[in-house]
Amino acid sequence: MAELGPVTRALLGFGRDGTDERGLAGLICSACVQSLDVDGAAISLLTASVSRETLWATDATAELLEDLQFTLYEGACMEAATTGRPVLVPDLHHATETSRWPIFAAAVAEQTDVCALFALPLQWGPVNLGVLDLYRVTPGGLSDVQWHDALASADTAALMMLGQRTDPAGPDGWLDQALGHRAEIHQATGMVVAQLRIKPTDALARLRAHAFAGQRLLIDVAHDVVERRLVFTPHMT
């Protein structure tokens, strides 16, 4: 049997009594930063859906990366969420990656000093919970040892979060709470549906396009819609 890596050992050693979902996510992210030679980490739930929620970010840069990817709907985190496969980006500024996610790569270069991204889906069997995002300010990939530890830790983290409630998808479970945190985007999407008489997926796309055009975060645009400071018309972006 292969020896457990330091992150996996740390996760298995956590005492979870009295630790809520956000606290658990914080422990997971901290363990990754301490042992995987990365500068920051974040965990998002239901990443590719309208209900996406950043459960924990170790710092402002990690949080900004999450918001940028959700607003622009591209990047390593979104790809990991939609494909269910890890996405490793040793150098985000390499021509291959800038052409892969041109808008996201440009935004990261302009607003941060991040060079490398590693996104690992938190998946257990058919259940896709979200994504563990790691970043580094210097280019370079994970070593083989770090890679195997990161994969094992993502599986362990998914199992730990599933075990946080007897029925994680039931009433008062953490998935139910996560849905509530993005209620404003749900509400704004519904209002745009009514304003333009379009499908919810098209309404969300309109919200994202408006956020991008104005170089704003999606959550801020949604707040303006809900507060009726912004009303969509058929001819606006």
C-alpha cells in the first residue's frame, strides 16, 4: 500500500467534533497550503451551477480567483467542475493556456500575480460536490508525490464533507445552506426571465455578459437587479 502523503494524513487526523462545514473547508485548505507548496486554496460547492458558493478561501487572492471564474464562466475551476477531472496549469501565462481561457487569463494577469493553478473536483462516486482550487505565484507543476497526495486529499475531503451530515442534501444540511447563499443570483435570474421573457439559462448568460462588459462581479450585478437599480431590456448587453 502506498504511503499516505502529508495532506491526506493531516485530513485524517482532524477532530471534527464541533467543526461546521466552513470550518472543515478551512482546515482542508490550510492543510493543502502547508504541505503542497502552493500559496493559497479555496473550496467551492456546486461549482458549475447557479447556486455556486465559495465555502472557504485562504486569502483575498484565492477568493478573487473564485469570483473571476464564476463571473467569466471559464478557468481551471470551471473546467474541473464540468468535466469531473483534475485540471493542472503549471503556467497560466503560457500561450497554450491564454488561448484556452483568454478572458480569464487576461483578468488574472491584470489583477493578481498568480502563475499556476490546480483544480481538483471533490467527487465521491456519482456525487460531484464542488472543486478544491490551489494557486501558486511562481510557475511550475506539482511533483509526483504532491500530485498523488493532492488527488488522495481531494477524495478524502469529499468523503469528510459528505459525512458532515447524515443526509447532506436534506433540510438544514450544508448543501441546503449553500443553495441559500446564492439566493440573490437566483432571484436576479428570475427577474431577468420576467423582464425579457427568456429561459433561465439565457437570463443567467445575460447577467454574466453585463458583468463582463462592466468589469464587475456577477454577485454585484445580481444585487443591482434585485434592488431594481438595473432593469434589463432586449437591446442592452
